[in-house]
Amino acid sequence: MSIVVVTAILVVAAATVAVLSAAIGQFSASPGDVIASLARAVTGQSDADADRVDAVLWSIRFPRAALALVAGACLAVAGAVMQGVFANPLAEPSIVGVNSGASVGATLVIITGASIAAPWTLPLAAFAGALVVTLIVWTLSRTGGKAAVLTLVLAGIAINAVASAVTSFLIFLGDASSREQVIFWQLGTLAGASWGAVAVTAAVFAAGFVGSVMIRRQLDVLALGDSSASASGVNVEWLRVVAILLACLLTGTAVAFGGVIAFVGLIVPHAIRIAVGPSHRYLVPLSALGGAVLLGAADIAARTIVPFADLPIGIFTAVVGGPLFLVLLRRTLRGQGVR
């Protein structure tokens, strides 16, 4: 499919999802109300009859819609980068322990109350936890200088179990209020979206996206193998360190404010790769758009499927991503002669 066509489809889909996300909810607002409110904000005009609508949209709906789009973009770009650096279509952040590590760090600051100190406390703790766990999984899965598929998955399962146990222990140590907050957060939710969370996530996404674009050519060369990449002048170890840092930063921040939302980094890059090919020149930016669309649509579903209920958003990404992961795992192992 033409790259221009795919880009146009994703841009239109992202805009549509953003408008619908702001319009749909318990408080009735039409897409026209949403667009009119945005127009009033841009032009500086005021409308006394629309003050109530604007108050709801700008204090609740717009921050949530924006956070869904930016967090989805973070998760998808992290998945694209991680798959590229591991040369492995299964290397999604949640599979290799990034989400569980981020969960440990975020849970620690929530339980201790440190999350209220500053807006950056939660994402920094999530990033640190994600980085530590990912490095452990990567180290354990390396065989002959590269991370094999089977050992990567097995190491990820083992470390995810350990990280989940640590998270459970931290929850046990917390009080009733912090326990409820952590448990609901672990299921994935954007209910607590605020402009502060959007600002932090957007800033991290901008930095992570720029970094990912800067290493896109090296990731393409790395697909040829470590030896070929080194012969082409790519510092393979340096590239892996930078890529892992970027993936952890993006995922850790998205998890910090959106909870544990799995499989976005698996579904979106895989779909984009099928549509436009494996080149990271297009894979990275289009994955950002695709991730925004997927998480925005999942958030709409979470708020509308059950009337007057806000379901955990992680349910919907897991329903799609779980079966897809099993299909990809089976195909990959067959390709390597493992039955």
C-alpha cells in the first residue's frame, strides 16, 4: 500500500478518534460542539451559552483524549524501536519486561506517597524500573552475542513473574487507599488524565521520537545482522543501549500515567510493517500515528461498552494483542525450525 495513502488514513483516523473521544461520554456533546470549542480557544472568542460545554471539554475530555493519543504513540514507537534493536517481531515492551519493571517503579512511588512530590517523580520511577528489568531480560536472553527468540520470551516470562511478585509485595505494604489506586492503575486507565500528565508525556514523546528517528538508519542496517552492521560502521552495542533507553523512557512514561497497557507496541508496528515495509524511516512515524489511533479507540470503547462505567483500557488491547502474539510466536518459531 502506498505510504501516502497509509499516512492519510492514519491522520484522518487519529483526528476522528480525537474528536469522538472528546464528544462521547456521560455528558452529551456533539462533534460539532468539540470543533466549536476548539475554534473558540484558537480565536479567543467567548460564548456564554457554551461555557458549561467548554468547562467539561477542557477540564476532563480534552486532557483524556490527548493523553490517550500521546501515550499510544509512546507505546507504539517503543515497540517499533525494540523490535528493530532485537531484530525480533516479538520484542514488545510488555513481553520483555518493560511494563512490569515500570509497574514496580511506579507502584513504589505511589505506595510511599512520593508521587505527589512533583509531576516528574512517577515517570522517572517507572523509567528506572523499566530500564533495570529490560537490561536483566536482555542479559539473560543473549546467546552467542544476540537475543534469541525463545530465550527472550522465556526470560521475559520469568522476570515478569518476579516483577509482579515485587509489585504485589509493595501493594501489601501500602494502605487501603494506595492499594486501590495501584490495583486499578495496573489494569490500565486514563481516568486520572490531566493537562500536567499530558505535558509530561508529550515532552517525553517528543524527545523519544526524535531520538528514534535519529537512529532509524542504524536500525535498518542492524536487521542484516550484528556482523554486517559492524562492518557497515554501526556501533552495535552503543545502538542497543540507546534504543533500549529510548524504549524504556517512552514506555515508562506511558505506563506511569496510563497504567499497564500491553500489546500496543506489538500490534501497531507489526501492522505498519505489513502495510509499508520494514524501513524505520516510515515505521517509526507511522507507528506513532497508529498507536495514537489504537489507544484512542480503546479508550472510547472502555467508556462506552458498559453504560455509566469506565472499564480498564488494558482489557481491550490485551484481547487483540494476546492472540496476535501467539500467532507471531508460532510463525517465528516455525521459521527457526522449532516445533
